[in-house]
Amino acid sequence: MRFFYFYNMRLEDIYELYCQHYLVDTDTRNIRKNTIFFALKGANFNGNSFAEEALSKGAIYAVVDEAEYKTQDNIIVVDNVLETLQALANYHRNKLNIPIIGLTGSNGKTTTKELIDVVLKQKFKTNATKGNLNNHIGVPLTLLSMTPKTEIGIVEMGANHHKEIAFLSNIAEPDYGYITNFGKAHIEGFGSVEGVIEAKSELYEFLIANNKKIFVNQNDPIQLQKTQNSDTIYIEETLAFISANPTVKFKFKNLEVHSNLIGRYNYNNIACAVTIGSYFDIEAIKIKEAIESYVSDNNRSQIIIKGNNEIILDAYNANPTSMRAALENFSQTKSDKSKIVILGDMFELGDTSQAEHQEIADLCDTLSFQEILLVGNHFSAVVSKGNHLKFKEFDDLRIYLEENDLKNKSLLIKGSRGMALERSLDYIN
């Protein structure tokens, strides 16, 4: 990171102000008392104009980068607010001098991060990325949410273009790292699956260059190839998968663990958390308790009962890799109910979008679902070869659900976040 003077104040001086309360905010709608407000700019707003409002709501300082907004002594003018936030986060990370676990991947980042957090909390005071605040703003905010009481930090890193993971790694400087997988996510930004692999592997490059440790799924040949001659810790060595029907069960050090997560694909996420817990000397029984207590929310792999319908809601995000995994797992689960899938468009696929949506539609035909409901512009354009019902807009699906009272069904609902398919729950009794 580059360090510089901010008009008449050094980074070290700003850090001293931050250390008074260890609070940073960027949104005046959620200002906390004694926080420092960083006036970030967006495409449609200028955070500088909210500095006085932030102070009136309880902030003790505001950081701006346009001198005309310095109307009070406790408004600090810097060259660039975003760069200052990032530099401050990196400076704080090094002052904390605690283990940081960095995490990225195409699918399962947030679930894996939350599992690692609940496991490590059995012994340590941890601080992990909130939600999916995993970008060039979210990572600094995560680091700045840590205090001297934090013993281990868990930082999720997301990206949709090359060099973003490298940039975030240089801010967070992780001591340990894990890549969940390499899949067909953000193809529009990365160009190809090979581009995804190259971009996500920027985390490996940082860890290897700095002699840090890497957690590796030994069943993933790409991970094995990319981490040759590095300091690796293999996951799954002490675990034995039992089943995922629908929730994941496995054995760990003679203990049988029953998780609340659905799908064989979530086993890898759990195995990573178990391995990291073992590495940090957490008792096996405590790891079991942590895994069994974790319940997913925010539309991620949730099991919902409505009337006599069983619903798997996985509508937080979707790409071809995660969609295929969810469909294949759903088809393999045992149920005495008829199976219906409601699938929404997958975004950020670029020129591959039409082919990828067609592949998913064709896959559905091979899996013997009773009904296949496809929602969105992309899915509406697929060539129907089976029992597809296509709905260009969500309102078209809504009308169908209102007119067709679903009873005694097993449903999978999955789509990209922009489709907001969780809305369909309101029309399923």
C-alpha cells in the first residue's frame, strides 16, 4: 500500500483518531455514535455532501476529499477518501498483528466464511466479513471492524475482474487462504473459465510469494496444480462423507455430525471449516456443536416448509456451476412428493449466456422433474425440449402460481440475486 500525507494530517494521525473508538461508517443512514464517517463517492452521489449530516448524527469526524466541504474543524480533507480508507485498513491490519484467513472462490464463499467463523468462535474472539461485503470497500470495512480484542480475522474476497483479488490481498495481507472452487461465475468480466481460474488464483500468488499457508481441497486437481511447492494443509483427511439427503451428514474423529446444510456441494464448505478448526486446536466435540448449530439464512440453501410443501430456497445467487450442482443434488434427494424446480436467470455470463442457459434447461430434462418453471429473459429464450414453462417476467410466474395451487410438492427455487425469486414464496401455500 502507498502511504502519504493527507493535506496537514498523516495517516498515523488519522489512525490515532480511529483508535479512540474503532468505528468507521460510510452511510449516513446507519451512523453510529463516535464513528468516523468516510465520505465515499458513487455513480449517483457525492458522499462529501453528507459530511455535516454524519456529524450531526453522532460521528466525531468526517473524512472528505473536496476542500469546500471542510466547514468544521472535525472534517478532515484528504486526497482521496477511498484510498485513505483502504490505506487505513491495511495500516490497522498490521497494527493488529493477528492471523487473517483470506477466502475467495466462485461458489460457496459466504457459507464457508460463516462456517469457519462459527467453528473458530468456539475458542477465539473472531471477526468475519458481514454478509457479502467482500469488495474494494467491504474488505477495508471488515478489517476496520476488528479491534484489539479480535484474535482471528476472516476476510471474504470477491471479484468480477482480473487483479481485484490481488488488490484485496495486498490490503488484507492474509496469513492463510482458501479458494472454495473455480466455476462459471462472472464470465463476462473474466472472459472464460480459464480467466476465472487465473483471477481467483491471485490469492494463491500472494500467499506463496509471502510464504503463507494454503488450505487445499485435495480432490480438486486445479487446486493441487496451483499450489505445488507451497505450504499446504489438506482438507477432508479426517472426514468421511455419509449422505446429503437432503442435509449433509459426515463422520469426524468417531463423531457423527448432522448439519443443517443441504447438498453434497456444501460438504466441501463444511470440510474446510472442520479442517481449519482442527488446525487451530479446537476440540472435535466443539466443532461438531458448531457445525450442527449453523443454520443458513439470506436465501442460501434454506429448507422451508409451507403447508405440505417442502421448499429448498437457494435464491441468493446462481451461475452455471452452482445451478448444475443444485439441480443434480435435488434430483438425487429422496422424497415422496413430486419435484418442481423454479429457476431464474443467471447474470454476468457475457457471450456464453444463451448457451449456458440452454445447457441448464437441457439438464433439467434429463433429471425427471414433474415441472420446470423458467423465469427471466435468458431462460425465456431457450429452446424447449421437455416440460418447460417459461415466464419472461416475475409477474407472469406470480400469476401462474396464484392460479395453480401447489400442494404436496418438493420445490427447488434458485436464481441470481437480481431475480429475487424468494418472492415466489408469497404465492406458495
